[in-house]
Amino acid sequence: MNNCFIRTAIICVSLLFVNSSFAQENEAKPFKYYIDYVQGPYLFVDNIAYEAVFMHGCRLGFNLNKSLDFQIEYVAGQQSDNMDDPGMTHYANGQLAYHFKPESAPFNPYLFAGGGFFEFKEFTTDRYGFAYHLGMGTNMRLTNRVSGLIEFRYLNTGLLDVGGTNQLAVTWGVRVAF
């Protein structure tokens, strides 16, 4: 009977040790991937035929290390140009985000820069080409896996020949890590 009790006690202590070591490892390691749902207005502030558009989209992110993320984003919106012709706006891009305080909570501020394919589609004349952006944002942790986000972005569309180059965007959304 003593033998059985000692064996059970050793197994229980071992299981508690293994469980606590896994729990500490999960707390120390951040999640590797995340998906964002983002939305917000893109404000075309220069002399451009498209005044503003409300964009919606998704972003897939990959944590390269504690401070650096790589993200692939696709956002789209529908609006009219200055001649009331309906159309769609698409922006597919890649970007790098640098978290200068990666361990901060509840807010995690970051800077980002990127570029990609921007398109004004089905207006009087389609316009498309390369655009680049840079900005800053912050995550607001709600749970271990879920956080909100808000971003401010400067968007340059000078390579698209749309009558303006300097645009602003404000986006907000939800991030789910896995």
C-alpha cells in the first residue's frame, strides 16, 4: 500500500510540474499569427476626383519576433467619383510593423510602412498602380487572444495619376491571434 501511495504521489507531482511548465511557456511566447478585420475612411485630401471612401477588409499577420510583424492586407470600398459614376476602390498591400514597446499593456503602440496595388475600378476611367503608406497605431488588449486596434495612415498615390498624391486614412478593427 505504501508503494502505491508513493507512485501516485510521484505521478501527481510530475503532472503538476509538467502542467505548470507548459503554462509558463504559453504565457512567455506570443502568438505567431493573427487575423485582423479593419475598416475606416480613406480621405483623399488633394485635388483628386474621388473625395473619400469607406474601406473594409482583412489582414493576415505574422510575428517575425517580439518587435517586428509582417502583414498582408486587402481592403475594398465603394463610392462615386466627382461625376457621380459608381465605382470600387481596392488596396492590396504588404507592410512591416515595428512595436517599439512590445511588452506594454493594455496598449501596444507600433509604427508601420508598406505598399502595394491600389485601384479605382469602374469609374469613367479606371486608374490603378502602386501606392505606398506609412503610419502609426496601437493594439488594445481585450483578452489574451483578442484585441482592438486603431491606426492612422499617410497614403501616397502619386504613381497612379489620379490628380492627387497625399491622402490620409484612419482605420480601426479587431485582431484575433492564433
